[in-house]
Amino acid sequence: MLEKRRVLVVEDEPALSGIITTMLEVFGFEGMIAENAETAKKLLQEEQFNFLILDLTLPDLPGLELYKEIIGRYSQYKGQVIFTSGFNASEELETIMENDGADFLPKPFTIEKFQKIVSKWN
């Protein structure tokens, strides 16, 4: 396990990614932001993370497609993901959550819900 608990936040809304990384710091994590799928892939080549927070609607690639690419290349991230979205979970997402053990945090979310879901990695 890594010394610092590091989290890759893949979120294209700067205000929201800033809030998420601030909340991560409060709960003892270090967040790194990728504003799109391409940046996330580059960071995953260079860095290691304890888990990922992945928005389902990114400007350059759907979040589920990015997740499939990530676990295809880095199997250690299978299920080590919290998906976020302002939309309800799709059938495909529910299948991934069930099979891989990933989590889903619907937007908007409260600090309490966020803490509860990230506490899995404390």
C-alpha cells in the first residue's frame, strides 16, 4: 500500500473537483485532478493511487469506457472506483458495481455521504 492515500479525481467541472479534493484532504487523502479521460490515462502511467473517483460524463470519453480501459491496463484498480454522476446508475454501471465491487455516489452529495463512501479506504 502507498504511504499517502492518494486518489485520482477524474472530473471535468473545476468547482466540483476542487470541492472533492478539499473533502479528500479533510478525510486524510491526497487528491490529484484529471479534467478528462486523456489526462487521467497519462497520470495513471506516471502515478499510483489507492482508488479513483470517476465522473461518468467526461468531455472526451464516457466514464464507463474509461474505467474499462483502466482495468484492462491496470487490473489493481478493478473495483477501486467511486463513480459519480448527476444521473441515475445505468444497468451497465450496476453490473460493474455488482461484479467488481465499485461504488456509486450520485450528485449532488452531502459531506456525510462522501465520508461514508471514502471511509472504505481508511
